[in-house]
Amino acid sequence: MKKSKLSAVFLTACMAATLLAGCGDKKTETTEATTEATTEATTEAATTTEATVADATASEAEDDENYETGDASLDNVRNQDEIGDNELLVVSFGTSFNDSRRLTIGAIEGKLDEEFGKDYSVRRGFTSQIIIDHVKSRDGIAIDNMTEALDRAVDNGVKNLVIQPTHLMNGLEYTDVVNEVGDYADAFDQVVIGDPLLTSDEDFDEVVKAITDATAEYDDGETAICFMGHGTEADSNEVYQKMQDKLTDAGFENYFVGTVEATPSVDDVLAKVQAGDYKKVVLEPLMIVAGDHANNDMAGDEEGSWKTTFEDAGYDVTCLVRGLGELPAIQDIFVKHAQAAIDKLNK
């Protein structure tokens, strides 16, 4: 790899704990500060077990699929060469559910291309190798992992690299992105990294508006609207409680937030719903994509899913199997974060 002594500037070195205290939009401007913040973020996220990540990815990589995930050929994998001097690399965990990938990650990438494509070539990188391998084996579709995407940028002579993750929060996956990009910092003239979805208080408020607007038709006074996040053992799990607090403070007392891997659990959410006078329940993922967790842990017919848990409790359940990335308002937040990164690059 050809490398020269160049400068790198990173955004989003603010910790999740600091974020929750209301200063999530603080930016670092030097490599030294970025390294320090990255170390802190790694410590904050280290308690998330490797087993949790492996379970989340392996469950999407089952060889014996008995469901249709959509036409993979409709997805633009954005791994073309001839990038030019400026690249906007959109980094996602990924999903093997083809339709959801196109409607969420693909839609976010498309929106970013619409906004910045005149000056930046928009490309894709996934962080889950299990998902990449599964899609390649099943559909013959090649998606770059982070290393491949960064090497492609170097080989194409990219000078200015903007990286926009589609992660929900500043947790383990986001930290991994920052760390890997740090290894390539001197391969480009400038590098900047945009914020994940839930960073500033303004981001939380905008997400609250987006999800309540998208579910307004179900808000009839007798329906509990429940969102299922992934969850983590790390401190960044507090974003779910903050989202719950934001919803409640905004007057959406029939909206509830839980997680599939941490707390609040489905039992915690069920207890809150049972404390109210609700007859119906709407379930929707609080995740960028609607992959295995949304289709099975939330909407599946197997015992223990959120759907069967609420049905067994006597509720009429409606499942909205769609990722946050499908919502234009969510796409706009990523555009805002990418613009902030580009503005930093141009200073």
C-alpha cells in the first residue's frame, strides 16, 4: 500500500456516555484526540460479548433458509472502481435479507448519492464478514468488507475520504470502524468520519418524530406501539432508555422501547403494556435494517418471539417489518451527518 505522511481528521470521538449527558455532537479535530477517544469508546464497548455479535450474524447466515429474502440483483453493491479524488464510503453492518438491504442501506446510500454524488463517488462497505460471505455464496453478489473498501480507495488514488456509518449508536461496531480507518489515515490527504444515527439530542428528537409520524395511523388510544432494538451489554445500551424517555417526555406514553439482547427485555416491555389499558400492540424494529431479528425474534411465529409473547398475553398484534433506513426522515439525518463531516473536511 502506498502511504505518505498526510493528515487525518476524525469526527465523532464523543463517547456514548458523554452523548447521553447531552454533548454527543462534540467533535475531535486531531489524530491524538481521536486516538484517545477511540480508546475510551473501545473500553466502553468492550463488555459486549463476541458471542452476541456472532449470534446476530450467524442467525442471518443459515444455509437452510425457508424464506424468501428478495432479488439480490436489484441491489447496487457500489463496489465499482474509477472513484476519482473524492469518495463517500457508506459503512454498514449489513444484512443478508436482500429486499431490506435494498430498501434501507441501499436507500440511505441512494440519498447520499443524490445529495453529494456530484462531488463524491458513493461506495459501500460492510463490517459483517459472515453476511458478506453468505450473500456471496447464496446469491453470487460480492460486497466489499471494510478492508476491501479501503484498499479499493487507495488503489483508485482517492485523496479525500468521507466515511458515513449507518450504525444506530456509538458502540462496538462504530468503534471498530474508527479503529480500522485509523490504520489507513496516512493513505489519504484527508479522512473524516460522520456520526452514527443517535448522537446528539437533536438526533434523538428527530428520530422520535420520524418513528411517531411513521406509526401515527396506529396511534388510536388503545394500541401500544413497541419498538425492538438490538441491545448491548455495553454502556451504550443506555440509548434505548434515552429514546424511551424522549418518547414519554414528548407525550407518546403509549410508545415503548425494548431490546432483543439486553434490557429492557420483551418481558419488561410486556409489563409496561399490561400496566395500561391497551387492546392491541404494534411491533416494529428500532434497527436500521429489518433482518433476522426483525423477521424472527420480533415477528416470527416461534415461541418466545415478541409477536407470540404479546399474543399469548391476549393482545391483537400487528408487526411492521421494516427498518429505520426505509424512512426518509432517517435518511435525512445521515445526510446531515455526512454534510457535517464534509464541512469539517473542507476547513
